[in-house]
Amino acid sequence: MTGEKPRDRESYVRGLFSSIAERYDLFNIIASFGFDRGWRRFAAAKTALPSGGSALDICAGTGDLAIAVGRRLDPGRVVATDFCEEMLEVGRSKVSGTPQERLIEFAWADVMDLPYDDEAFDAVTVGFGIRNVADIPKGLAEVHRVLRPGGRFVCLEFSRPVWRPFRALYRFYLFRVVPLIGRVVTGNYQGFRYLASSIADFPDQERLRRMMLAAGFARVDFYNLTGGIVAVHVGVK
Ligand SMILES: C[S@@+](CC[C@H](N)C(=O)[O-])C[C@H]1O[C@@H](n2cnc3c(N)ncnc32)[C@H](O)[C@@H]1O
């Protein structure tokens, strides 16, 4: 996927997630050694949502971040959106029959053209999704548009480990081990090579902070988790 056009990348990403949707959650738990739950809880806490508030989770996939936000927000409303119907379907069945069902609505939406009014949400969240968006500045502009003034955009994403000596080991894990786990869990090796590259190529903490400021956020702070393997950026509109 080098030198690809945004449209090619979009259809590649959608096809990849539709093919791994059923096994995506299992892969996450194994590849992150179970850390992903704590990362999502931390991100959900950073939304600082008022009781009865509304949140939009973009690139929601199978809904784990939306569920973490929903747990903090009762009463309230979470709209979990994605452009891959198969991922949303796994999310819907996960909350079906649970107390989360009345809080979370799963809906198809492309981040590049969100079907919501300006300033419609108290918070917007994204977990491990923004790096997959074909045109990140355009996606960030859409997030900024649908967020109410004073509301927070919380972005949980893989980032750059802060301890330099660890970086080579982490790269080895990303490019050698993650695709193997991907092959065993989902049968797809190449897809996880692509995901590893998308992590390695993604802007580091400071660059993402500047991209969010360029999209119009008044203030952006970030928090490194697990030594900077992931970072949570919080932008205030
Ligand atoms: C790695 S998954 C993350 C799922 C979930 N947020 C989580 O925390 O596990 C990335 C998701 O982003 C979605 N995605 C990528 N580009 C998108 C776009 N332009 N609009 C909507 N969803 C998109 C993919 O379909 C996929 O479900």
C-alpha cells in the first residue's frame, strides 16, 4: 500500500476490517497482552462528559471504546460509527441484551463526511482508528465541526515509545510477531503487515498534537501510556 491514492486506501482498509471483523476482538486481547482494556478506560475517562451528555465514537469498529464511554455515561447517548458494516454488526451483537444496549447506537458513517450537524456532540472519541483514515486532516476537520465548543476530542492511538532502546524491540514485535498473531487468529498475514506499517508510519505524539491544533482545536494535551506504545491526545474545541 505504498504510493496509493486515498480511495484505494479506503477500500483496502474497509475490505481488511470486513474480513477480520469476527476475530478482531480476540486479536486485540492477544496482541496487546490484555492492555487494551485499560487504555480504553483511560481514554473514556478523559472525555469528562457531563451526565446525560452525548458522545460520538468514530472508527468505532466492534465498539469497545464506545462501550467504555457508555459505562461512564449513564444516562446519556453514544453513537458508535464506522464505515465497515461487518465490524458494526459484531459491536451490535456484543451489546445486545446488555444494559449498554439502550445507550449505544451503532451507525454507518464515513469520518470524511460525517452525517451530523455542526456542534452536535459533547465529546468525540476514536480508538486505534485515526491512523486508518485515508485523509487525516480532513477527518480531524470533520471531528472538530461536529463537536460543541468546549467539548473534547479524545484520540487513543499507537504512538512512539519514549525509551529509545526499546524502539528496535518494539519494531521487531510489530513487523514480525504481530503479523504472525494475525495469521493464527484471523488467517490474514499481509493485512497485519499493513497494520504494522500504518503504526510505524503514523505521526508521533508531538506531530499529531500539531495536526490537531491545525484542525482548529484550541488546546491539545497528550498522555503516554505503557511507555508511549500508545498515546491519548485530548483536544478541546
Ligand atoms: C483498528 S479498528 C478500531 C476499532 C475500535 N475503535 C477499537 O478501539 O478497537 C479501525 C476502524 O476504523 C474504521 N475506519 C477506517 N477509516 C474509516 C473512515 N474513513 N470512516 C469510518 N470508519 C473508518 C475501520 O473500518 C475499522 O473498523
